[in-house]
Amino acid sequence: MRLTKPHPPRAAASSTPTPKHGLNANRVVALTPSASSRSGGLRVSAASVAAAQPTAASPAAALSRVDVLSEALPFIQRFKGKTVVIKYGGAAMKSPELQASVIRDLVLLSCVGLRPVLVHGGGPEINSWLARVGVEPQFRNGLRVTDAVTMEVVEMEVVEMVLAGKVNKQLVSLISLAGTTAVGLCGKDARLLTARPSPDAASLGFVGEVTRVDPAVLHPIIASGHIPVIATVAADDAGQAYNINADTAAVGAEKLLLLTDVSGILADRDDPGSLVREADVAGVRRMVAEGKVGGGMIPKVECCVRAIAQGVRTASIIDGRVPHSLLLEILTDEGTGTMITG
């Protein structure tokens, strides 16, 4: 377990340690907001750029953007043609501006040859609709809970309506507006995901776990250049709908990224500066056993561990509220948040 990710030195390649993505990248790409229209609302800078900050309209600023694109090339080559699953939800979806930024970054990854799959929740939107029908949302260890049986039925109907309907189609529309195409699905479609009640169903209600994955429906969608957008609703063999943690949709993916409302795993939950940059499965399990990981972080860690067990090479927990955290994690060596490896 490392509390910091390595910063590759600017020495010769022979003395450079193996970086996070297995690339010989000697510089870290950084992305920051800007008003520059030519960069689509981004000003991109790199560690190699001179200390003097050129204006957005100057030739030096244009050169710095081109320089950064060149530096990103090894990472683009590393992930070109690979499926990357992005799980998106919670407070990271609250801000329309941040949501639009995430979608633009998703489209950028698609345009440079990655095969992104967006798996989404819709916590804030679900809570808003539940309030309209008089249901107060409750959570236990980061999972949605309902107590009364009659309210469970109402809540599940609202969850399915909001997730597979309103939120799903809104994300599809945003992707279209950003310049590419998407296909909205939920776990029920083509039996993509089959669920069963959670072992804690007595206390959680209609919260399920995935028992079977059939990604056949995704293959032609991805091969045609579309982005699958999957709502976390699935049914059991009897047709009962469940709200699920759809991490198993990451089967066959190179990387899983959880865009959340936390910076990652902390070695000390009371110290925001103790971010664990990288850990293996054994290390995070030990942290859970020691009580260093608790509450809503537990299902996030379990999600990553299951994905790795199913063949995903790495899984990262990153703060979706940080602008361009998705690009920082995939297209730079330093990354952001916590990366979990096998």
C-alpha cells in the first residue's frame, strides 16, 4: 500500500521506474479550467511548460496544448480499443455544470479510441422524487434502505422510473449534445444483468446483488461506436426489480472507475491528507478488517474487489466533484484518488 503515487523522474528511460499505467511517461499531464474557446473550455498545461503562464491567445499557449496532447499519446495508446467502465452517481451528479464536464470527458475518451461504458445511479434525483410521494430516504452502510413493506414497493417503483427513465435518458441526451451517440439500457434489457435479493434484504428491502451477466447486447453497441449508458436496475428470474450495485457490468473491462463524492480511501478517516494513492486487494481488505475503512466506503471497496476478481485489471475510486478527474486518472501517470490492483 502506498500513500503517494510515484512521480517519475526526468532522467533517462533506463532509470525511470515502472509508472502506474505501465508507461514510460516522464511528465504528468494536468488539466485546468479556462475560458479558451479553441480548447472546448479547457486550458491544458503540463509539467514541462515553462513557469511563465502564456495568455490563452498566444502562440505559446497553443503550443502548450499541443505539447500536452503529445504527452497523452502513450496513455491513449495504452487504452485504445479497451473497455473502461465508469460508475457514476451520488453527489457527483448534483451539479449540472460538473455533470456536463464529466460527459464531455467521457466523449473525449470515446473520440480518442477508448470504449467507455457508463453505469449510473441517480441518488439526488431519486431522493427528490421520493419526497414527492412522501417517502423519506434512508441509508445503511452506503446502501439505500426502506423499512415499511408498503413503502418498499413505492420506493422501488420510483427508483426504476427515475433511474431507467429520467436519469438514463438525460445522460444519453447530454452525450449526444457533447458530440457522440449513446444507447440507454438497464440491467433488465436483453437480460444484461440478473439479480437476486441482497443477503440483507430484510433490512434493505428491494436492494439486490447481481448473479448473472450477459454482456452480449453490449458488443454490437460498443462495436458501432456508441456509448452504453446502463441504469442500475435489474430483475430476478421471476421479474421482480431490484436496485443493484452494477459493478459486475465491468466484466471484460480493462479498468473500472468509481466517480464518487469522496477523494478515495484514507489511511486515517479523520485526516483528509492521508489519501491512499494505491493499494492491492489484500491491503484494502486488511484496512476494512482493521476498521480504517467503514460506512459508505465499504460498498465502494467491495465493488472494486469484485470487479478485480472478475478480471478487471485495476479499479479506482476517485472524486467525481473534481473537474476532469476522469481524464486525470486515465491519461496521466499520477492519477487521482485511490487505485486498487490485484
